Amino acid sequence: MFHLLKPLQAGTLKLHNRLVMPPMATAKAESDGKVSQEILSYYKEKTEGGYIALTIIEHSFIKPEGKASRNQLSVSENSTIEGLRKLADVIHQNGSKAIMQLNHAGSAAKEEVIGTTTVGPSAVANIRQGDMPRELTSKEIDDVTQAFYDAARRTKEAGFDGVEIHSAHGYLLNQFFSPLTNKRSDEYGGSVHNRIRIHIKVIEAVRKAVGKDFPILLRLGASDYIEGGTTIEDSKIAAQEFEKAGIDILDISGGFCGYNVPGSTEQGYFAPLTEAIKKVVSIPVILTGGITEVKAAEQLIANNKADLIGVGRTIFKDSKWPQRAIESLTS
């Protein structure tokens, strides 16, 4: 049997194959962040036929000051639950599991979008954006943790199969993880263990919100690929701590380099990161990055580079790709 077609169990999450649609921002939500008909139609089309086992919804903001861009999905208030329930239903009707990605953009937000000064671990400009943030206080870090708790509770109430905590692509939790943007001298700065202290608090809060049987994923920007930034050695330590804290699946991507590796075009270009992390954890690991061919996806799992394969932009451009890919293996 092909590796891509094998079922996978992670905690209480049962997947019928190894194909994942990773989170990709669509800017199709209503202006207040609520689920629109356009979003429902988009996810219905992408998950048609049940070829994708796991659908991770685009990053959704947990607090208005953490909104990354206009028309971004919101999970920041109870009034979003009704629309989110419809979204989970659409995906379930197509035979895919649905995960909500929770995010705070931190200094990657834009003042013109949020209407206030951006925040970050330190008053250091975000490499991917321009505005200078102000440093979060310890009390405000607690408020962010509470916002993750509330967003996770809403996600469960809306009928999703799990949540994903976003700590990649230079957003707030990733900003704490990266020495490029975390210059703090308190318990949240310095060593890797200090830089992931907020992550552990968030994981614990989310677990408290959803209970012990609800899957929690974490998307980790495992390397910045920038001098002085986060390295794979940092991420191996972090990954082990996240597993101990109760993460069920790790979803690996880039840090301040975004979802690309500078100068790399091969399929599954984050494979060196996922392979290294897989060696130090026992939970499943998702690999994404430039995968356009089913043979490449199959090979990456066969070679133990990852347990699950995320195909993003290829599916974004071509909704029929999952069907053709799965059928090419079964015919």
C-alpha cells in the first residue's frame, strides 16, 4: 500500500490518508472577520470528494490587535461561532477533518488595519513588515494567553476536530521564539526555554479550554534561515518541549523566511527540518513546501522525512489536484 494512502491516528484524531491542505490566507472573510458565503464555497470546492484527510483553515485572529490583514477570518468573539460551525460542517460533509488555526500577528500586523500600535516581544521592527511595535508587558502576555484559551473554546464549540497554534512566518509566537525579534531580559527572553515560555503557557491554556481528548497542533517556524535567527537546533529542543506539553501533531514551516527556503526549489524543501524533528519526537510531523507531484509526496513519507504531507499552493491553484493524485495511486 502506498504510504500516502495509509490511515494515521494522532491522539483522538483519525485520518484516512496522509494528505493535508495546509492553512493559506484567502482574504475572503467579511470585513469584520465573520465567515462569508465566499469562504464556505472555497472550502467546499477544495475538499470535494474527501481526497484531503486533513484541512487546516487559514490563520484566524484571536484578538483585534492581532489581526494580520483585511478580510482575515476571526475567532476573536463569540459571535463568530455560528459562521465557523457552518464552515466545519461544509468540510465534514466532504469527508475531511477540520482544524482551526489560531493566530496573533504581533508586530506583523499593520497599524492601518488594527488602528493602534502593534505589539511584539520587544520593540524591534518586524523583518517582514515595517511598523515599530511596543513591547508586551507580562500582564499583556497573560491577556494573549487568555485570548488563545477563548479562541480554542470557540473552535471546539463550533464543531471543529482540533486547533492549530500558529508560531511560524514571523507572527507573534514566532517573534518570541526568534532571537531576531526577542531581545527581552525577563523570563520570556534569552535561552530557548525562556523564548518558548509563552508557547508552553498557550498550549496549557488551550488544553484547559478544549479538554484532554481534543487534538492540538502547533505550526512551528523551525528555522529563520537568517544569521542570528532561529536554528534547527533551537527547534529540536522546542519540539520536544511542545510534545511534553501535550501537542498532538507538529506542522513544520519557516520562521522569518516565511513559507519559502531562500534559493531552494526542490519539492518538500522543509524536509531537512522535518527529518531532524522527527528524530527527536514521537508525534506525527507535517511537511509542506513546494510539493506539486504525488510521487514526491509519496517518496518523502517513504524516506521518513515526515508523516503527513501538506500541499498548499498547488491545491490553491487547482482544486482537482487531490483527486488526480489519490486516483493515480489507486488505479
